[in-house]
Amino acid sequence: MEIFFEGQYSKQALLKAQKIHYRPSPVIRVIRIIGIVTVVIIYIAQFVLRRPERFLDEVGILLPAFIILYVLAMPFLLPYSTIQQVMKNPDFIATISGKVNENGVTMNAKRSNSDLKWELFTKYIHKGDLILLYSTNNCFYLFPHYFFKSQVDWDNFQNVIKEKIRKCEVR
């Protein structure tokens, strides 16, 4: 059986995929949020209690606080900065077509064609109307529902990847 797909990535689909990809575990998310709140409270308390009169005193408190906030907030901000770079690349917004069969996935784009065997994929994540097929921890191929012409094709695609790729995360 061959399942054909074709479409262009929308900004919304790419952003949602980036959010899924960069999403930390629930425990790490809670720790990061608590850390952000703690840094803000400590900074406000320091500023209120000390009332620095010199600019350098304030920078001595403010600069480390902003660095810590940046590090803690990075997973929440990274999808947005990544999507800005991706949308500037015409290859990502060009039409992508291909087919899925028993051997793997064939993808055709303006500047490249790829035959990806099922053995290449290590896991997949299915979230709503998106499926991310991972070949390594940081490399994924995005398949939105709207790439498929019918609900039957989408359902068949899901069944094939469930059969071919064992490790799954449903978020």
C-alpha cells in the first residue's frame, strides 16, 4: 500500500512542532517556573531592601538575574526564535510531496529528494493533527494532517508508523 502526501508547512504547524519538540518534562517545567519566580522575588527584594544609589550596584544585581532568567526561560522561548529562522528559509515553506509505503518514506522537495527507510526512525510523537518522526533525538520529520488528501490516508499513515516504529510518545 502506498499513501501519498503533499503540502506546504504552515507557520502554525511548524510552531506547534517546535513546541512539542522542545517541551521539557512536567517536573523540569515546574522546576524552571519555580526558579523564574524565585529569581524575580529575590531581585525585587534586593532592590527594595538595598535601594542602590549607583548604577553599578544595580547592574551587579540585575545582570546575574537576567542571565539566570534567560537560562531558565530558554525552553519556553526557543520555539519562537527557531520558527523565525525557519520561516526565512524558502526550502521550509516550499511544497513537499512524497509517499509512505512498506519500505519507508519518500520525500520530495524543491532542492532535495530523500528515501528514508523505516530503520532510520527511532521514535515518533503524535500530538493532535501532527506527527513527528525522529531519526535522532534532535532531528525530526514533520507530517501534519493536512498533507494527506483524506482521513483514510491519515489513518492509514498512523497505522503504518505504529507498526513500523515501536517507540511512541503521545502528548
